Amino acid sequence: MNQKNEMDLRAKLLPWFNVRIFFLGATILFATPVFGDNDIAHKAYQDGDYKTAAREFRLLANQGQTDAQYNLGQMYRLGQGLTQDFREAARWYQKAADQGLILAQFNLGVMYEKCLGVPKDEAEMLKRYRQAAEGGHATAQYTIGLAYERGEGVQRSYREAAVWFDMAAKQGIAEAQFRLGFFYANGMGVDYDEGMMLRLYRDAAEQGHLEA
């Protein structure tokens, strides 16, 4: 699923905060309720009644509804209707991540990278980023590519880095386009290809990348 389709399926409701050069989305997901009233939860959230939203999301989350678990994690992280608690945020992200929710997997990776509510754990960070990357999360794909380029938590492999940068570049991640262009310019993990280099640099530049 590309980034546009991901965003078309979700309502962007909250601010974003920076992670690396990208952003960890503070997005509330919409889904069919299991128990409790999801319409009430989302309307309450949009109206700024975070306590009601948190209560309704908790009812759903306790029944195992993955989107509600993620949403509750977001509200704990941001301190909306609840006392800000990174440990609780990570706990609810993990519940959703373990059920395969890609955004939760990515956010949990960020929590491990930034030591937010969990101890710094490179192996767990990479595990969660990889899960999200394999599920099609473009920023996670770029992040895994960086890990292979730098040899952080994995054996350095420019070839493997190029594979992940290519996936992210095709989803429009400007930094991945730039890094992959650099790889083609220098024959790192791929054969030297001036045409590919120029195309990727142009793609990155068109998105405002300052070095392309």
C-alpha cells in the first residue's frame, strides 16, 4: 500500500513529531467496533472531548480491537484525555503491533529508538521497523535501508540497503530517492547507472530535497 492510499484510509487528526528526518504520525484510525461505540469515540475525539474518546477506545481496546489499541496508545503518548504516559503508550502500541497493525509496529520502533517508555533496544527497534517495512510502510523501508547502509544492528550491506531504498523511493520518500541516486552514482550495491542517478536526483529535487 503506498503512502497516498494509506493516508486516504485514515483521518489525519493530530500533530506530528519528528523522528529522524521523517515524522511519527499521530493519526487516529477508524474501524468497525467490536464493543463500545466507535462513532461516539471518534466524534468525541474530533470535538476535543478526549476523556470520552479515551473511555470508548479503552472499551474497544480491551476487547482486542487493534485500531482502538493503537488509538489509546496515541492518546497516552500525547496526553490527550489521559495523563501522558509513554510506558502505557508503548504497551498499547505493542498489543496492536503484535496483531499486525503496521502503524503500531512503526511507532513502537520509534519508541524503542527514542527510549520512550521502554529501554533502548536496537534489536527490538529493528524488529518493529522491519515488520512495518515488510507491510509496506515507506518510512520504515527507508529506515531499514539506513540500517543496512550504516551497519547499525545488521551486517552492512549496500546491496540490501539499495533494495529497501528502492522500495521507499517508489513510494515517494525523497531521502530514499536521494540515497539510491547516490548509490547509482557510486556503484554501491548496484551497478553504476548515470541515467538512474539523474532520474532519482530529479525525483528528490522535485520534492524539495536540498542536496539533490
